Amino acid sequence: MPDKKWIPQPKKPRTPIPEQKPEERRRNFKEVALGYTPELAIEEAYRCLQCKTPTCIDGCPVGIDIPGFIRDIGEGRFEDAYYTLKKYNSLPAVCGRVCPQEDQCEEVCILGKKFKPVAIGRLERFAADWFMESGKTEDFKLEPPTGKKVAIIGSGPSGLTCAGELAKKGHKVVIFEALHKPGGVLVYGIPEFRLPKKIVEIEVENLRKMGVEIKTSAIIGKLFTIDELLEEEGFDAVFIGTGAGLPYFMGIKGENLNGVYSANEFLTRVNLMKAYMFPEADTPVKIGKKVAVIGGGNTAMDAIRTALRLGAEEAYIVYRRSEAELPAREEEIHHAKEEGVIFQLLTNPVEILGDENGWVRALKCVKMKLGEPDDSGRRRPIPIEGSEFEFPVDTVILAIGQGPNPLIQETQPDIEVKKWGIIKIDESGKTSKKGVFAGGDIVTGGATVILAMGQGKKAAQTIDKYLQSGEW
Amino acid sequence: MYLIKEIKEIAPKIKKMVIDAPLLAKKHKAGQFVMVINTEKGERIPLTIADKNPEKGEITLIFQEVGKSTIEMGLRKAGEHLFDIVGPLGKPTHIENYGTVVCIGGGVGTAPLYPIAKKMKEEGNYIITILGARNKDLFILEKEMEDISDEFYQTTDDGTKGRHGLVTDELQNLIDSGKKIDLVLAIGPAIMMKFVSLLTKKYNLPTMVSLNSIMVDGTGMCGACRVSVGGVTKFVCVDGPEFDGHQVDFDELMKRQAMYKDLEEKALKKLLEELKEKEPCGGHHAR
Ligand SMILES: Cc1cc2nc3c(=O)[nH]c(=O)nc-3n(C[C@H](O)[C@H](O)[C@H](O)COP(=O)(O)OP(=O)(O)OC[C@H]3O[C@@H](n4cnc5c(N)ncnc54)[C@H](O)[C@@H]3O)c2cc1C
Ligand SMILES: Cc1cc2nc3c(=O)[nH]c(=O)nc-3n(C[C@H](O)[C@H](O)[C@H](O)COP(=O)(O)OP(=O)(O)OC[C@H]3O[C@@H](n4cnc5c(N)ncnc54)[C@H](O)[C@@H]3O)c2cc1C
Ligand code: SF4
Ligand code: SF4
Ligand code: FES
């Protein structure tokens, strides 16, 4: 199609994305946002000014040519849009859905100064979905085999991205994944209603088509150590993308009562083990009438909205700071509210109270107020003396954060770690051990999908150089 | 997918399964376990590697049919495949020459006990074994355990074999006889491990137990398996499964083990109904 003249329409309101109605979706696991139609996508694309020096790109951790792919969409060249995205981002269907756009690309879109920013994430999702639904097969341009072999530990976004990049360069890639399904947080953490598992499956299948081998239920540190991979199993390099999967507990009384879950356990039971299908699927999950989730991030929103969908009658988010500090994506907070989640802000649990049979019966909380900003720049919550109160609940889910998985570090002490067991890397992705690279949550602590992918890609470039030159 | 090479009932409702798993057979160390997924929709259940044959590339699991997953697994036939197995998990047992080790196995707990006791024997320990069961038919691995033991005792609740009583009675007897005991290793139902630990605490005998908390992933990422040990929360799957019995909060463990009781019963009922439909005469599992 010949390029039309681009006449931007920035004043048009941001094109809404069709969604399931809150009353319906709060009880089902189908995706909340249904996605743009081609007409809606073109309409939204034309809001973009096609800036000469686009600010949006600076906001994207992988530097996607945003005006480029938006122009492709506006001009109806959806396949081109997909390939433009793919040059920078191997998982556009995922990022379009889960990136915190309001803090990244959309935050710095120039339109945001006067109007609402261009819906970059929704457009990205549209292009990726369109391609998947078109039935077209992706054209992978693979370089000739190099004879080098790379092991990738962990199949989350960092590992998947690193694997894809290395396969393109002609290296033989084997992914080792501890769980029985690949995808990391994308499959065991983020629920179906926000990220359909089909999408992750398609991406994983694409990697297989590129010749990547995926060994599930293979825990490095138990089945093989990294030394064994390098010395006995014939790998020339190893990438560690094991994520931040270690659930934190608060250390308050009553945390081991029945009815208390870590968000990881709760979400893993439901997403990975399909407990929502119990007894058709064998793994059970217990959900009470009154459910409280402690925390305010994406994990907390996912947990509480999952609890609603499993039949909770009352659903609470208990968070110690105020609404402005909630770290979750804006859209998730908005969706949670629409679905009837009640936000107990400036509230901090100090104890979980149980009944005589060892089951949760209430949360003991204290009211908080905000003081001076702390290291993270957020205002520090301070307990208000004498404000303690009891809050009856029968299920408590802790979503207060996760730490790096410790297994690799324990079995491979020659890899240098920082505080909390975070693996230390240099700016190119190298660890302190020759031939070993790392990226994603294992080097940042719990962060975002796109940052993990960015690091996976960066490491892949360094690994490729290392394999070619042999120089460390 | 893992090939089942052999399956047989070794005591009522206790099955032994030999599985083709060369890598696990090679990597396993005494005290470690695996997570088994029977079918695609199955749960991940923890089972100890009871024995292995690295030359043949085989591992042996011994499990008691207590609920839906284990009953369904017991119905599998040689030549079929298990959906998945992951391992070896947990910390291997710390094995050294302690001197005299009393190995106590309760019920199916003898299965996880056997590989550890065997290794302890190889290290030169003097092994005194006490196996306990409700009645004489419920013992497993009797011969295997006897072969590696320097002294071998059995107790039954109903007196049909060995001492009429509990494993703690036999242990008390040993203590009273003035025998020098350097380590007690107890594996069995939580209630048994609790009472063994209470007894040995009185005499300050170092005691190791292997806990069977409910698990999901078995890799340290969910916290389902948490227990209080010495007032600190530990994850059985990565910090254990073995702990100092004197430090474990067994009452909490038992409460947590019962967390899904109602749902487990529901799943079991459904399974039994399905089995009945397949086998109109009732089938041997229908109760
Ligand atoms: C519930 C939830 C919701 C989230 N929502 C969002 C969101 O909306 N937007 C966003 O940008 N980010 C979100 N995040 C954060 C994001 O998912 C992570 O930052 C990202 O997945 C990190 O990717 P990763 O590749 O580093 O690790 P992970 O995705 O954690 O994957 C690591 C993988 O490594 C495997 N592994 C670990 N140890 C071993 C081993 N020893 N051997 C073999 N395999 C091993 C694990 O099983 C896992 O599959 C969310 C996180 C959670 C938990
Ligand atoms: C480290 C470890 C090693 C074990 N080794 C053995 C072994 O060698 N042989 C053996 O017979 N049993 C062993 N068990 C116990 C075994 O895992 C359970 O009996 C089994 O999971 C029951 O599943 P079910 O569906 O048949 O029964 P269910 O009806 O689900 O439950 C029956 C009982 O089993 C326990 N249980 C249920 N689900 C789990 C789970 N996911 N994880 C742990 N316990 C659960 C519950 O406390 C419950 O009371 C071990 C457990 C652990 C933690
Ligand atoms: S990858 Fe994320 S940050 Fe980058 S353009 Fe897409 S939605 Fe924005
Ligand atoms: S800054 Fe906004 S308007 Fe400008 S090119 Fe980027 S998306 Fe378009
Ligand atoms: S079973 Fe999940 S952490 Fe132990």
C-alpha cells in the first residue's frame, strides 16, 4: 500500500479498548481487555504525531521504533508493524499487555503533555495479536550453525529472549526450566485474564521452530551444576535467568496458619496447576468468603482478582501506603476497583489471628500515616499509635515481594552475589565467572517483563561476541 | 514422560514402582525426593527415592495409597508413562560415622528411611532398626532393613508381630538398657515423629526427622511447605526435608497437613465413583 499522507489527530480522545463488563468478568478467567479491531487500531494510530525526535522511544527499555510501527498500523500494513516490533522486542503480544506503559513509553509521549498519550501498548498488542491470528508463519532469519552450544537456565522472559537471540545467530541453545511448563512468571504468576497462556505457548513454540531445545523439570543446581554444564555437558556458555521466585513473608505472628498463602503459592496453584478446575484438575486451592491480600503491586492485584474469580464475596487490598504509591500498573488498579475490590490503604497488618483449629479468623492491623520520603523516593509509612483494629477475614494472601531464587548461588559459590543473593553482573551481562552470564529478576530483584527481556537480549549480544572471540 | 518398568503391591495399599530415569538414578543422594506428576492434570506430589540402580538407570518409589493422586498412581501399569518427574530435591542427608544410629520407621516412612539407613551402614555406623506398623501385614522393606541392621526390632499396634506397642516403647526399652545412642533417625507419620522427639529430648539424644509437609513446586518458590523449626519458618523442600526433631513444631505441621482435608475427600469420592462406573462389580478400591 502506498504511503498516505499522515494527518495526525491528536485531539481525538484516546480510543477505548473493548473490555468484558466488570460484572461479568469478575467471575470468569477470560481476558479482560478484548483488544482493538483493525478500525480502532488505525483510529488510535492516527493520534500519533510521528515526531521527528520521538520522546516515546526513550521511555521504552528496548528502544522500539514506536512511530515506525504506529505508522505501519495507521497505513494498514499490520504485518510490517509486527516485524518492526520484532526487531526490538521478541514478545510484543506480552509487553503490549503487561508493560507499565504509564511509567515507560506512554509517560514520555509528547501528547501526554496536553492530551492523553498515544495508546502505544494497546497498539503493540494489536499488531502482535493480528499477526498471530492471521495464521501467517513467522519468518525466522537464522544464521548458519556455529557449532557452539549455550545453556539457558530459566524460561521466563529473560531466558526466552536470550534463547531467541542466540538461536538467530546460529548457536545451539538448550533451555533448562525447573517447572514442568516453560514461561516463568508469564505462566505460573500472571493470570489468564490478563495474559492468555496461549500467547506464551505460541512464543515458546516459535523458539522450538528456531531449533531451541527446551528441557522442563530440569533444575540446575540439582540435576547439573553450572560447572557440570560447562565441563561435562559440552556447553560453551551459560545464561542465568532464574528470576525472583522466592516469596517473602512478613515475619509477623500467625503466618503459618491455615488459610495463609504466599501470592506465589496461590497463583501457582491456580495458574500453573489449574486449581480453578478442581476436582477435574487434582490440585486444590482454598478460598474463603473474605479475602485480604497484603501488598499493592501487580502480584497483589493478580491475587485479589483471582480470589474474586474463585468466588470470594469480599475482596480487600491491604496496603501500608496511600493510593499514589501503589506500585501496580494503573490499569490493574482501575480494573480491580471496577470489579469490586476494596482498598484498605494506609493499613498495615501486625498479626494474623487464628481460631482454635489453626485457621485464620482475622487480621490485626494498625493505621499508618505518611512521613518523609525514603530511599525509594516514596513517603515512608509510620504507624499511628493506638490505632490497632481487628479485621475479620478467612483467607490471607501475602504479596509483599519476592527475592532471587537462591539455588544457583548456593551450588556455585564462585559466582559473585550482592545483597539478598542478587547475582552481580557488569553492564554487558557478564557475571564474575568465565562463560557465565545473567539477566532479568535474578540481577535486579523483582522488576518488569520488558527489563528482563532487555537484559536477556543484551546478554545474548555479549555471549555471541564471547563465543566468536573466546575472549572474556 | 517416564516409563514405568514395574509396579507391585508390597503390602496392603502400599505400592512399589520402578521407573526408568537414568539421570535421576545417577544424581540422587540419600535423603532426597522427587515431585511426581501422574497425569497431565495431576498434582505435583513429593515422594522419596526409596532405592535406585544407576547401572540400569532406574529409581524406585514406594508409596501408600492415601488419596486421589496416590490411588490413581497405584492403578498405573508397567509399560505406561508418568507425565513428569522432577528432582532430585531437598538437601541430602548428612551422613558420617556417628557411632550407633537408631533408625525408626513408621508405616510407609520406612521407604524414605531405607536409603539413608543403608548409607549410614556403609559409613560404618552400628544400626539399630525399629519398624512400627498397625499390624503385621503393613510392614514394608522388612528384609531389606533387617539385612543392613545390626539389631532389628518390630512393633505392632495389635501385637501381631514383634512387640505389642509403639516404636517409642521399643526405643524407651533401648534407652533403659543403657545402650549408648549417638543419633536417632525417625521417619513416619508426624505424630510418631513428634513422640519420638519428645522422648529423645528427655535424654538429650540428637534426633533427626524427615518432614512430609504439603508441597506444590518443591523448589522453594511457593512456601506451601513451610514449618516452624526453632521458632523460625523454614521451607521443607529446600531447607529440609530433614530437621532437628527437637526444634520442629509438630502440632503446626499436623494442622497444615490437614488444610485440604475436605477437598481431598471430595476428589477421592469423585475418583471412586468414576472407578465404580468402569468396574461395575465395585473394584477393589471401592469402599
Ligand atoms: C504475579 C506477578 C505479576 C506480575 N505482573 C507484571 C506486569 O504486569 N508487568 C510487568 O512488566 N512485570 C510483571 N511482573 C514481574 C515480571 O513477571 C518479572 O519481572 C519477569 O517475569 C522476570 O523475568 P525473568 O526471566 O527474570 O524471570 P521469571 O519470569 O521469574 O522466570 C524464571 C524462571 O526460571 C526458573 N528457574 C528458577 N531457578 C531455576 C533453576 N535452578 N533451574 C532451572 N530453572 C530455574 C523458574 O522456574 C522460572 O520459570 C509480575 C510478577 C508477578 C510475580
Ligand atoms: C519430602 C516428602 C517425601 C515423601 N515421601 C513419601 C514416600 O516415599 N512415600 C509415600 O507414600 N508418601 C510420601 N510422602 C507423602 C506423599 O507426598 C503424600 O502421601 C501424597 O502427596 C498424598 O497425595 P494424595 O492425593 O494421594 O492424597 P490426598 O488425599 O491429597 O492427601 C492425603 C494426605 O497426604 C498429604 N498430602 C496431600 N497433598 C500433598 C502434597 N502435595 N504434598 C505432600 N503431602 C500431601 C496430606 O497431608 C493429606 O493428609 C512424602 C512427602 C514429602 C513432603
Ligand atoms: S515494550 Fe513496553 S515500554 Fe516498550 S513500547 Fe512496548 S509497551 Fe512501551
Ligand atoms: S512521542 Fe507520542 S506522538 Fe510522538 S512519536 Fe512517540 S507516540 Fe507518537
Ligand atoms: S513446596 Fe513450594 S516452597 Fe516448598
